[in-house]
Amino acid sequence: MKKWNIIFLLIGIWSLINLQGAESPRTLTKFNDFWSFKNYGILTEQQLSELAAEVPKIDFNDKSWRKLKLPHDWAIEQAFSKDLPNRTGKLPWQGVGVYRKSFKLKHAERSKRYFIHFDGAMSHAQVWLNGKYLGKWPYGYNSFRMELTKELNFDGENQLCVLLNNPANSSRWYPGGGIYRKVYLVKTSKVAISHDGVFISTKSCNQERAELTISAEVENTTDSDQAIYIHHSIKYKSKTIREFKSQTKTLGAGTKGDFQDDILVNQAHLWSIEAPNMYQIQSDVYVDGELVDSLKNDFGIRSIKFDAQKGFFLNDKRVKLKGVCLHHDLGPLGAAVDRGAIERRFKLLKEMGCNAIRVAHNPMCPDFMDLCDRMGFVVVNELFDGWAKSKTENDYGKHFFEWYEKDIRNFVRRDRNHPSVIMWSSGNEVRDGYFGNKKLFAHSKMLAAEFKKHDPTRPVTVGCDNIWFGFGGFQKTVDIFGYNYKPH
């Protein structure tokens, strides 16, 4: 008998080891350690061009460069300068910095897709892998990713290079400098849920039941048609409370498809400021019965409503918003993301009686948004400080028409599952003409429509600092009109 007990025990241990060792079809690996960095300071266009031609090379010598761990803000480390403007903290954030990292892929699979994901990099990021240019992303506050797959060396070393350039007068506020937010290496199958492709929205809810809509966008990047279905599992406090399977769809080679399901959740634990209850959904993608992708998303169940006479309602309860506006940096700690510092700030705000935050005036890091969910703040989530007409010489106005659609897409899709978000703000004190200007109206309508494309469930607002913006029709280009200060 003892002999069989030992055998069964060994079989159990062997099974557990194999279960733990089984690799998920999707992996998200922290990619913050062992970077090399050099600050090149302010360069001319010619010098910048020459640098961009040299530093991405595989054999470029960076042995003397500083070794560091991300997130990193190069500006906060430097000495104050009386010659710099007050509004940006008198810190030298302008200039060019380059980051390089060598890496090998453990258990690399050539049949998979690989991405480098940046929560944010300040700014005008250009990315190379093994000397090959992958792309750029000008807006330093937004999250973005680049695909690595075609340029990867699966049999040896890989060299990643990120060049950042903070031009003079590119910000009205202290932006920081560098890869100041977290970085991840992402691996997926060729059939997988799109980046930020799952959207959970609440159609109706009370404490007895909630009606949810689950949408999942799936990509088929293979060269053949694929029969696909998704199995969803919803958990509350680690306990599975609902499972369901989508209908099977056939996606053609190189196409995307949306899988949408309406479901009921009984005895719903609603998200509120006082009780910020969170759920998690796991979405498993199957092709011909084989698991090819698995993705988890946190979300909350709640309803929001705005009434012109009575104000804001959360879960049909009137709530007075007692809010603050916060910039993305952490004051004397700089712009580098520190979750503990954000949490400390939120605890102090709670003690003050604060229950609402306006993101001023650019996207925050994912940690910030996650803590708003878990600590019970409602959020006015703002994307731009300005639109096409610049406020400073080298700000986002230079990139507006080429990049606004991409930036709205990344911003909204990343944050739309956060129950804390109650409004999208398309801009702050915009200058694209005044009052009855048709260009101003057109830009506002254009942006509001783009927000609604990725999230039709929340209202769009805009922050204005002149009383006349609230008259003449401009106020009707958004769902909720926002005044900054108390003009006149």
C-alpha cells in the first residue's frame, strides 16, 4: 500500500510540475531591467540625423553608457537652471536620449508574434531592432507598441534601440524625459485577440442583476481561414461566477472579426466610490478546439447618468463630484512611474474628501488608472492639451492631423474597461479658432466622433477657459460642456 501511495504521489508531483511549466499561448514579460542609456543633450537636426544613423547599429559600442532600470526620467536627475522657464520646473528636460538593450528569447517560437509595448516614452520615440527601423510614436504621454517578429534573431542576441527627442517648447508643463513608464515584451499566436481588443460595457445594472455586453476583436494573421470561438470566464474575488462560449466564426486570412455577447450576471457587486468592487474576465480563444490565446481583463459593473438639472448619478445615486486636476508627474520625484507614490497621493486625496480626478491634460500611466478603480475615484480622462493650433512652438499641434486618430484609438481602447472613467475629454482650452469659427466646430465634432467609435457608452467633454465657448453652438459639439475656472 505504501508503495502505491508513493507512486501516486510522484505522479501527482510530476503532473503539477508539468502543469506549472506549461506556457500560456500569450505571455507578457516585464522588460525594464538591463538597459544602457546615454543623454546626448540638445542636438541640431543634422546631429540628430547622424546619431539616428549610428546608434541603432548592432555593433555600436555602448559599453561606457550608464546601466539602469526602467522607468527612468532623465530630467529630474539634472540640476535646476535659472535660465529655464518656471512652468516646466526649471529642469533640463529638453534634448535627446538613447536607450539600448540586448536580449535573447527564451524558448523562442518562430510561429508566434512578438511585440515591444511601451506604457509611455517622452517623446518622439523612434525604435529599431537589430538595426532595422520599426517605427515612431511622437506623443510621449500615450501607450504604444511595435511588432518585432520579422526582425527577430531567434538563434542569438537581439539589439533593441530607442531614440527619444524632447524638442524645446514641446510642452507647457514639466513632461519629464526618457522611457519614464513600464515596458513589456508580448508574445501572441498568429490568431489572437487584438491589442486592447476586449471591451466590457454595462447595459443595465442593480444589485440583483446586471446586463453586460462583451466584445472581443480577434485577428487572424495566418494565410488561411480559421474557425474560431471564444470561451469567457468571469471571476469575482477569484471565484468563477459565470462562464459562456461565443458562437463559432470563420475568419479569413489576414482579417479581423468581432465576437459580441450579451450576458446576465446575478447578484452583481456594483462598483462605486465607497465600494470599488472589481471583476476579472478571462477570454480564451480556440481554433478547431485548440487553445491559441488567453487574455485577462479587469472591469467593474456600474451605471452612469448625467442630468442637466440634477447632476451626476452613479448607480442611480446622485453624487457630487469633489475633484482635483492632476498632471502626470509626481512633483519632486519626477515623471518616472512609481505606483507606491501614486497610491500615497491618492490616500491623501481621500483624506481630503476628494472623490474625482480630472487627468490634466494628457493620458496617465496604467498604474494610475488601475488605482483609481481600486481606490474609488471617478475620472474625467483627458487626451490632449491642444489640437491643431499650437500653444507652444513644438507641441502636439505639429502632429495633430497625422496622429489624432491613432492616439484616440490607443487611449480609449486602453482605458475603456476602467469603471472609474465617467467622461472622455477631447481637449483643454483649445485654440483652433474662437467662438463661431467653423474650423473649431469641425475639429470638436471630428474628435467626439472618433471617441464614440471606440466607446459609445461614455459622454465626451472639453475644457474651455472663455465664457463665449459656451454659446453659439460650440457647446453642442460635445455631450457635456466643460468650463475651466469661473470666467466672468
